[in-house]
Amino acid sequence: MKTENYEYYKQKCLEELFELQDQFNTNYNLDYYSNWYYDHATGLFTFSKDDEEINFTYTLVSTYSRKDNTLQWGWAKHNLPSKVKHGLEELRQFGIDNNIEELNTALISTNEENAWALTAMAAKFSKGIMGYRPVSDHLLLFVVLNEYIEPDKVKRIKEKYIKCNEHKSARVAFVCQHLSKTEKTGFEEAFETWPDMELDEDDDLEAWCSECEEIRLKDGGWNDENMKYSNIKLVCEKCHFEMKDNNLEKG
Ligand SMILES: [Zn+2]
Ligand SMILES: [Zn+2]
């Protein structure tokens, strides 16, 4: 793609984003809400006022440092879960295919105006409905909101997460009372699991120790009594995998 064609395309995306923002403000009246927060674990961006809130899925397009005028792409942030990177990989690929350096370089020197234009392109690639730029820890975050999520669904998503003292927000896991991060008790689970795996809405991470497994097999499944012995508790996904690592480690 020729430079002037690219600049034209980028400008078009920016104009489209302005239209989307107007539409968005008409639909959701963001000024009404006094707080915002996001949670990379649930993938929800929330605007709230007192008890009222509205939620959206989102994409963290980039972070921008005003100190040194650099932008880091969201796709280059490896700790960021894929659920907040909608369309970013496609945009990067578009950059590679068309030899556009700023789209496929993890960290670029640029200005805020261009950061908005890049956000507009990300909005196009992720079918975004709004561009948003909150400030966090001296960094500007360039965010695209992707989809409005109904309150019922928000509730169902949030129920699957737990605030852990050690790990902040993470998916909930169910483990028997005997599993620990220090002692070896064996580790049994309903199905093979790995960190950040996709789970169907009906599936949960569940694990129990060898002793619970022995009793469960003898009883031909879970019942009230052996469940009482297991005394399942809720932990976060990261704690679950720390327990798994501890128990399956050799030696
Ligand atoms: Zn147990
Ligand atoms: Zn935890």
C-alpha cells in the first residue's frame, strides 16, 4: 500500500470513529456515569454511578507514555489475555502484508493524535463501537469498546470470577479442602486443564486429592457424604494451577 493511500485510509477510519462516538454517546450517555474500571480477567469495561452500571467487552489497543511519546501496542503485551485484544492480531498482520511499520512494531515513537488514528483503525478491525482513552498510572490507555453486554450476562460472567488476595481477579476454581500449594496430596480433576484455557459456560475448573478420588471411586461417584469430606472450597484459577504444579512436580 502506498503511503498516501495508507494515510487516506487511516483518516477515513478516524472519521468513522468520530461518527461511532456520537452514536455511542446518544445510545449510552457516558457523561452520566462517574466511575469507570476494567478487568482484564473478565474482559469487561464498566461505567458506573452508585448502583447503576453498564458493561462492554473491550480491546486494549495500546498504552501511550506522555513522558517519552512512545506507544506500545496491546498485541505486544504478553500478559494481556486474548479476550481484550480483539482484532489486534489482524491489524498487525495488515501492517505486515502492506509493509506499514507502525502497525507491526511493538513500540513506536509517535504523538497522541496518531495514537487516536491507530485506535480508530483498531476499532475498524475489531468492529468497535467506541474509542475511549482513560488515564492510568501516568499512561494513557487507548481502548476500543466492542460490544454492550446485557446485565444478565454480566452477572453470569462475574460469577465465574473471584477476587483473590494474592492474584486479584481471576477465574474461580473448585478444589477439595486437602489440596495445598506446599503438601503433596495428589491432584485429580474432572478434565485435563491448563492455564488460560477456554472453558465452556457449563464447565468449571475442579480438582481434588488422591484420597478424595479413592473414596469417590469406591462410592461410585460424588454423594452428600464424600462431598462433605472433600469440603470443596473456592480458589482462584492461579491458586488452582499452583496447587496442580506443586502436586504434579516430580521429586
Ligand atoms: Zn481431598
Ligand atoms: Zn489466587
